[in-house]
Amino acid sequence: MSAPPGSASQAGAGNKVLVVDDDAGLVRALAINLRAHGWSVTTASDGAHALDAAASTQPDVVVLDLGLPDMSGLEVIAGIRGWSRVPIVVLSARQLGDDKVDALDAGADDYVTKPFAMNELLARLRAAVRRAAPVEGAELAEPVVVAGELTIDLARRRVQRAGVDVRLSPTEWALLEVLVRNRGRMVGRVQLLREVWGPAYSAETHYLRVYTAQLRRKLEADPSAPRHIITQPGMGYLFEP
């Protein structure tokens, strides 16, 4: 799991990562590799310390194991999501589909199973940070989109429903942004997966199911009969203004 010679050692330069796992050997190896790639690393071995570290260090991304000694990783996700939209990448030996869906449903942005390749984890961390970062220098012809009770400010990355701010995770926002920028037009599943998560995710269709359901719960008056976030079965999704 060591960094290969000649790799881009500064790929994480300027970014902070919080690594939460009770496996001391794995944490040590991750910290060495991440620091070699330019990341500033903070570690925690249980959920309580993880929540304290997330609040005190304000990381750019969190790497979180689900099997912690004092509380479940899902509780840690819920605790962080109560106040922060920081990207959370779950790192777990649990490979069942339900575990992945539960983690994503709780507010995680990605899920990596152990054992893993360090290069893949680094790529996923970079992608998570990119999704969370505002796009600079982009001039928008119509930065504010109004759709019923929704006001979506693409420039400020802000959503309101009936005048009340709606908190979205970085991945929820990234998915909504792609749909809104293509409003009125269907966006295919593969295109969505590649634009929001990256080229390696083109088969992870359950991500779309989980995240569109989360967006509907937050944005739609009746999530079971959505007006704005529409599924085209077997094809893709579209945002109807």
C-alpha cells in the first residue's frame, strides 16, 4: 500500500484528511501514504474522538471505518452531518450491498471496501474534495433557477425551499447541479455517475437511487410523487423546472 516511486506526491497539497479507524497498523500505513502525497493527516481510533477531531480540525474529507469500538460508523456520519457537509468516504470490510446503501443513506459520499488499492483510495479522496469545492471563474448566464418552491443558486451553491435554506451534502449538491444545468433534458445514468463520482463509477447505479431519494426527501413536497426530480426508468434522470 506504499506510494509508488514517481507518483504525484503533492496530489493532496493543501487538503486536510481525518482518518478514523481502530486498526492502528492500517491507520499508520494510511497516514504515511497520505502524507507522502501531500495531505495533512489527523487520525482518530474511535467515534468520540472522530467527532471531536472533525469539529476541531475542519478536514476537507473524512475517511471512516464503520466498525468502531464505541459507536457505529453510521452514528459518526449522523453526528458529522448534523453540522457539516464535509465529504465522508467510508472504508470498510463490510461488502454487503445493504451496508453500502445504509452508509450512503446516512450521508456518506462514497464507500470503499477493504482490501483496497491505495491509488484507488487517493483518486476517490481527490474526487470527493473536487465535488465539495466551489467552481471558480465560471460565469453563469442564469445562476439562479426558480422551480416552484425551490430557488437554486448555482453560483453560490445554495438551495432554498419556500425561502428556507436546505442543507445538502457535497455529493447531493453535485448531483443536483448536473441535473439543474441540464434542466428539462434527460441525463443518462452513466453520464451522471461519471460527472458526479468519476469514470470508475459508471456501474454503481445504486448510488443514483440512494442520492435521488435523498434529494427528493429534502426538496420535493411529496417525495413519492416527485415534481422536479424525475426518473426515466432504465435510462436516466431529469430536472423539471
